[in-house]
Amino acid sequence: LPLQISYEASLETLSLKRFYPSFLRTIPSDRQQVKAIFLLLQQFGWTWVALLGSDNAYGRDALDALYKLLTSSNTCVAYRGIIPVNKDASSPELHNLVRILMDVRVNVTVVFSNRQSARPFFEVVVQRNVTGMVWVGSEDWSLAQTIWQVPGIQSIGSVIGMSFEKTESAMLERFESWKTAEKSAAAERASSTAAGRGIGGSAQLDCTQRCTGCHTLTTAPDMYDAQASFSVYSAVYAVAHGLHDLLGCASGACSKGTVYPWQLLQKIKQVNFTLYKSHISFDANGDIRKGYAIIMWNWSGPSWAFDVIGTFSVNPDRLSVDQSKILWHTKDRQAPTSVCSKPCQPGEKRLLRSHHRCCFSCVACPSGTFLNRSDLYSCQSCGVDEWAPARSEACFNRTVEFLSWSEPISWALLTPTILLMLLMAGLAVLFALNASTPVVKSAGGKMCFLMLGSLACACSSLFCYFGEPTRHACLLRLPLFTISFTIFLSCVATRSFQLICIFKLNARWPALYEAWLRRRGPLAF
């Protein structure tokens, strides 16, 4: 295959060595440009964006790659469209495209397009009075004169674009020096009018002197043309360095042997030199190891200009933006936001409103649950030994608070309880010693022991509330008090009913009273 060094082809597919084994280029691959745009969107926190691309391989392939990167991150693509080719500003398709952009309410639009398609699109943007937006442009149109000369384009908002690394001004100055040398040579051969003699006279100078329009390069308004020229310049120098190494010219004399394309290809892949402070070398895919400059349009002066606000470097991929150099074309001069929904407050989960994960409502997490930052769409329950207030982002260990046996309030409660239990024990002994006396029988007899025992059990439940709580103590204290005190109250009710039976039932219905006692009615009651 013939050796190819491109100065303008940036398609990512050209890096596939299986299909293009002898292809190299002196401009970065679109893959690097897509990474730079992705990191730029991440840098400013723009998570609700629209993507537009020209209807060719340049636009479609880049849009696909950028869409995959964005959807795998926390950024949502509100709209993804194609700019039709060969249309003018009166095209209904372009007007419909701009109308959709206005309807989806995005503040940031990425336009990955060539200059030919971008110009009519921006003419329609101006016509429909779209203002205050941020436009992120690809390198093909971001510095193109045909775009910034669109009438009224200064009102569309802030334009941030990708550009090749800035061309060293010394290269243009060298072009100017060649022109000066050419004029001097022309003056020396002014007496000769023959074209052949004129050309022969100029041959005494370097072969690169024949640049009839070099003096206009230093004032050229279109920086894109200068950068494209430098890519051509780099390609020629890469071939020259490859031939220099292949022919062994470093020794002072170049070999006159036959040079085959495959030999030259290997040498060009290995070149490593600096051209006007720009490093020239190729990676394994034949792509030049160069990044991008991040530029921003500046309309603060009498005419169009641009500022370099950052850089994107490769190996490793790193984006650097100088915020102090940015002049936002907004009312408050602040960086615009582009989000579908505002961030939730701490402790609030996201409730999706559509298929876009960036569009949501905020719902507070209830008490006993917390919001884990790794999953912003659900509240997680706390553990058994943990608790959390409402709107919490973490669970807390439960603190065990109890009355210790040695605290004064504990003794203040335990002392009367112990005295009361001792009194009940003394009464039980006294009643046991005099169980057969009429006084004890009239007081209730054996039922008195049940009443004293249940009351003592109810009082003893108080001991379960002191000291560090255990599972058995917590399960025992409430049932012990409830059941014991219920038995005590039942005994009191039974004794009261017995008194009614003695004074009322015996006087009116003696036979019924005798049957009541014979069948142990008080005990059953």
C-alpha cells in the first residue's frame, strides 16, 4: 500500500491499522476531540445537553462516540440531531431543528459539524433569536471565518470550541523573511525579462522561497487556515526526517540507494522532533501525539476575537481550563447551568419523572432510613441496633441509657420498694401465725396470701428497670407487673363482692347464699 500522511483527515476509523496500515496524520484523531468535549462538559457540571452533528462520517461518528461517553456518566442527552447538508437558511428542516432545541430547554449544545453545514444552521439560530446559550464547537468550525462572519451571530451566547495547538508565530515570521529574500533576488535580476532566467536566478535561494503571498499570512484573519498550513508543514517535515534517517544523512552524506515505501513508513513512525516548539511524533495507530487548545469567542472589542482559555493534553488525557480568562456572554457574566432538575437536598432521594435519570423529583427519606450516596434513587433501612432521623445520610448506633444501681435516684426508688416488700412479708408471717383466728378469716383468709404475693410480685418488677438492660429483663418486667397487679385487683374485687353477698344476699336469699358458699363461689369469682 502507498504511504499516506494526512494533514486534515481526523476520522477515528482511520486509526484502525487492520484497514489502514500505512496511514498517518498530523492532526489529532476525533477520538481525542470527543474526549476533550466530554471532559469540558464534566468540568462545568453541564448534565443536560443537546448533540448536533453534520450529516457525514465526521459528524455522525463523533456524535456516536460522544453519546456513549455521556450516557455512561451522569450526563443526559436531551436531544440528538443531524444537521442536513446542502441546505440554506430558508430550509424547514433547519428551522424545525432549532425549534426542537428551544423546546427541550437546554442551555448547552454541542455542534460537531463541518463549516459548510454549520453556517446555514447558525444563520437560522440568529433568525429565530436564540440567545444566552452555550455552544461547544468542533475544531472544523470553531475558528472558521465563514462562521463568525454570520450577521448577528454575536448575540447567540457563549461559544467554546476546540482548536489545534496554537501555531508558533515564528513560522509565519519565517514566511515573511522568505518574501523579503525573494524581493531582494528579484531586484538583482531586474535586468532579465525572461521567465526562465528569472527562475534560474531565484534558484540560488532555498527552494521554499517561492511564496508569492507569504507577506499576507502574518495578517490573515482566519486562524484555521494558518493551523491547517502548519499541519501540512508538519507532514512534509515528518517525511523529510524519515528520509534523513533512512538514507543515513546524519553521517554527512546521504545514501543513493533505492528507497521503498515500507522502509520509509517504518522510519516516519519513529520520528521524534520539535518543529517551532511543537512536538512531532506518532503513536502506534499513526496518530500524532498532540492535544487541543480550548478557545472561546470574544466580542468585547470592536471586532471578533478569541481567547485560549485552556488546553487538552494526551497521554494521559487531561483538561486544564483557566476560569479567569473566560468571559461569559450572559446577563450576570456568570457560568450558565444546564441541568434538567436541581440537585436534591441532603437526605432526599431522587424520584424519576421520565426515562432520563437527570430529570427527577426530590423525596425526603423517612426516619429509620438513610440515603447512600452510591444510590441516589432509594432510601436504605438502618440496622437493628441503629437509628436515623428524617433526611439523614447515615445511620447512628443506638446509645443505651439506663439507671445504674449506684445512682441516687435508683436508691430513692428502691428504698421504699424494699421497705414495702418487707412490710408485706411481715404481714404474711403474721397472717400465717393467726390463720385460724376470726380476724384473719374475716379479712379474707387464704385470699390475703394471694393478694400479698401478687402485690409483692408487682413491686419486684421494679428491679428489672435498674442496671444495664438485658433481653430477659426487658421481656419480663412489663408482663410481671401487669399480671401481678391484675391478680391483686381481682382479689380486691372478689373480697368486695363477698362483703355484698354477706350483708345483702344472706339477708334476702339465705338459700342462695348457702349454695354460693357450698359450691365455692368466691374462689370461682
